[in-house]
Amino acid sequence: MAKLKLGTIADDKPVKLAIELPAAVHRDIRAYAEVLAKETGQAAYDPAKLIAPMLARFMATDRAFARLRRISYGATRPRG
């Protein structure tokens, strides 16, 4: 079984954001939602709900971003 970068999606209070995605990216997110549902044993996820966790995971694993964030905002600033 493959190890996906996302796990169960937390139910968090969202902030509304309207974006446009290329059709290929939308297809891939839909496919990812299907695979994630099978892997986690959950009901099918709404693909739109995956975008925020994917972005958060991307930013959390981007070392350059983390370094620049620490430099710009300082290590003591709370996240969120």
C-alpha cells in the first residue's frame, strides 16, 4: 500500500477563497480524493476540501519557505 502525503482531513473552520484550476489539476485532485478515500476507509472526499491540506503539506515540507519564514517572522511568532 502506498503512503500518501495526506491523511484524514480535519474538519476546520474554512476561509472562503475562489480559485481557478487547470482542468488537468482538477482531474488529478479528483483522482487523489478517490484514492485517499480508499486508503483511509472514509467516504469520498470533496476534492475542494483537499486543496488546503495539500497546500499546508507543501508549505510544511518546503525547507526554503520554513527558513525564510523563521527569518522574516521570528521563531516565536505563533502559527495560524
